[in-house]
Amino acid sequence: MKNSITFLVVLMCGFMAKAQTNEKSSIDNVLNAWHLAAASADFDAYFDKMTEDGVFIGTDATENWQNEAFKAFSKPYFDKGKAWNFTAVERNIYVDDSNEIAWFDELLDTQMKLCRGSGVVKKINGDWKIAHYVLSIAVPNENVSELIQIKKEKDSLLLIELKKQK
């Protein structure tokens, strides 16, 4: 009896691990297709990969795009046939125990050179959709002081405005 229970536990763990591996593969495919849709300027395919209430956080401090606003911002780029071209060179995906929510981080080759993307995906009607995405420019630590000097004036002005809004 004890051996049967142990066998069942091991078997169930194996099924769960396989399910998570399958989910990670599905998420990887969605993220690759999402980036490809942008590179191909396929507006509908791109936004089909996002939830209706999806959020895109861009590299500029003012870019906190709710889905409809992000669509409006992005549409002219897609209409010109040239959106953006991001290719994942490294990606980590983590799936919760329910296989309904996952989060990820990725290192991207972009026109801005290396960037970092991270986000949350959730399963909607059996399909993985991007609910939240954060894009940041990867800055080598030894260049941070130089970058701070470049950003200093604009960031100072933006901070004043943001503090007024509180």
C-alpha cells in the first residue's frame, strides 16, 4: 500500500511537471508570436495576444499605457508598416500551480540594443494572453553615472510634476 501511494505521488508530480513544461512552451510561443507581429506590423495579431485590460510600460517614465491608449499610440507605427523589432535572446518563464497565471523575464535584441522585458500572462478561455508588460533599456552598471547625467534635467522636471499630482 505504501509503495502504491508513493508511486501515485511520483506519477502525479510527473504529470504536473509535464503540464508546466507544456504551459511554458505555449507561453514562449505566444511571446515569440507577439514580438513577430510587431516586427511584421500586424496590429491585430499583436493586440490579440494581449488581454483587453492589458498594460504596456515603455522605456520612457511617462509610458504607462493602458490597452486602448497603447493601441492609439501604436496604430500609426503599425500603419506605416514598421512597428518595432524585438527578438528574445534569453527568456525565463514561471507558471503558478494553477497553470492559469505566469510571469516571465526576457533579454531582447532590439533597435535600442539590449533591452529587458518582463511581464505577466494569464490564461483567458484556454489561451495565454499578455496582461502586463514592462520594457526597459539594459544599462551596464559602469555606465549608470553617465546615464544619470543625460536624464537628470528631464527627470527632475518630471519628478516635480509627479509630486504635484500627489
